[in-house]
Amino acid sequence: MPATQTGRIVRVAATQLASVDFDLDACVDKACKAIVEASEKGCQLIGFSECFIPGYPFWIWKRAVDFGSVKKYIANSLKVDSPEMKRICETAKEHNIAVQLGFSENDNQSLYISQALIGQDGEIKKVRRKTKPTHMERTIFGDSSGDSLLNVIDLPGIGKVGGLNCWEHTQPLLRYHTYTQGEEFHVAAWPPMLSAASNPDIIWSTVAEGSKALSQTHSIEGGTFTLYCNAVLQASTCTLMDVAGAPLYGLAGGGYTAIYGPDGAQISKSTLGPEEEGLVIADCDIDEITRNKHFLDTYGHYSRPDLLWLGVDYNAKPHVRATPVVKADGGSEGEPEWQWKMVRRPKSNGQPSTPSETDDGSLV
């Protein structure tokens, strides 16, 4: 019997929400409420904005050092192994919905801009960190390591889900590497992006119009459905964080959440205003991916890997690497723990596959 089109539809939700500043528990409450609402509306996947928990640290764009704000922010940032994360996972499981959560990750009092992909079974499938925090973000957030490059996971009944944070979408190699993992649904997590009209003196790529263009480009190049998750910056937050006059985030705004198809066209029909909160929902026809890849497959028929190719290092770099113990006879005891494992190519599910070497011993 000849193969036919699947006609499979996946309903997804992208959040357009304001965080509850410096309040971990309240942000978790709000996230769980959005997860339940999305499930009740028939969604199989929901995506959140960058650092939705506990909110984006807007003050950094006005002052690099603010001990009081940083102290509260660290205390309310989310730990992966915590009762708060467990509650979010349990909500996902109870309501049979996958979640791509954007959060400030607290790892032993160091912070990272992270995304956690939680399956419909409530299990965390992947936690990744932003490869390079943007500009003033580096005053409080650290970098990721090679393991965060494997950012696409195949979820049963949905497809291959991946994500990037904010200006990671300006990184051509990072985007391309994400495409090569077969991504079908992309969660583009952004903080509130204000309009160009409200920020006439700032560079265009830092406003809503620029970030939307980058997210649409990801859809076109990767042939993916993209959930452009844009948060809302409220006037009360501007007052609380004292950001008036800052070159970025000096006034309320944001809230341009949208969902794009694999050709870059907007497929969501939201009636939310720029500062209104809610969910933006769209039905994604998986056959549209095939339809578009017939024309454009940047890591398949429309590529030249014989001329241009990408090298990666998937290894997590530990802070402590033990050297081997040298014996009196010049030998050593055991394998050096600091030696890297061989670089592993990703399988379709985003997990490392068997390593390989070239004839001269170099890793590929």
C-alpha cells in the first residue's frame, strides 16, 4: 500500500505572561496555572519565555551592581532538583502536556539562563543553558558547556522539540546545529521585547520587530514550527526595579507572542494586546514540514557538506579534573579522570551516539 500524508495536528501554546518579581512560589503557581489552561484547551506543548521564573532581571540594563536585587534574585531562582520543579513536573504529568520552561537556574548560588523540557510523563528530558548570556546579562549569569548543544528531544505524540534563548537566535552556527538534530517544534524564549517605536534610539535587533524576524528566520531555515514566547514587562516592575531611563527595559511593554509555521508565516491569530497576558495557541499540521522541506532543507538536499561543515564539542567541562597518580616505576594508576570522553554525534532523539575517531586519533 502506498504511503499517504499523516494529517497529524499538534496544538501548541506560547505564553505571553508577566512574571511575579522576586517570588519563586508565585511564579511556580502562575506557570502551573498556564500549564493547566493550555491542557484544558487541547494543547500538547506549552512554551515559556526566557527566565519566566522568577522573572527577567531588568535592572542590569541600568546598573551593573545591585547587591540587594541580586540577593533576592538568587534566592528566588529555581533549582532543578527542588520541590518547586517537582510541582511543575507533576502538573505536566497530571494534565498530559509537555512543557518547555524558561527559568533562572540556581546551581549552588551560581545562576544560568536555562530551559527545561518536561515530557507529558512529568519527567525532565533535558535541561540546557544559554551558551553565552547577552551583554549585561553576564554580570549575573554564567555560560553553558558542550552538553547544552544537544537541545532537541523527540517526544512521543508530538515530535522533536528544541529551544534557544533570546539572542542565541543571532548565532548562525548554534541555530544550524539545532536544525541538524531534526527539530520540528522550536521554543524561542525571549524576555519582553519592546517595540521599535518605544525604543527609537536602540539598535533594531534588540526590539520586538528584530526578535520576531530572528524567530521567523529560524522557522524558515530549520523548517520548524516556532513558538515565539515573549513576556510582558509591567509598569509595577519598572518601578520596583527602578529602571526608568535605562537604554533597554526602561518602560513597560513587550507581549508580542506569536507562532510561526515552517515557511516563516505567522499561523497564530492572537487578539492579545502588547501588554495583555494570556496564551497564544495554534494548530500545527505536521505535513507542512514535509511540504516545505521539499523546497528547502538546509541540512539535507539544500546543503553542501563537502564544502562547508560544522564542528562541535558536546563535552561538559567539569571544574575538577583529577590527574593520574604516577607510580615509582613511571607507570600510572588507572585512567586519567580529566581526559575528555570522545565527542559523540547526536542521534535523532538528541542523545549522544557511539563516538568515532579518525585514523590519526583525532575526534570527529
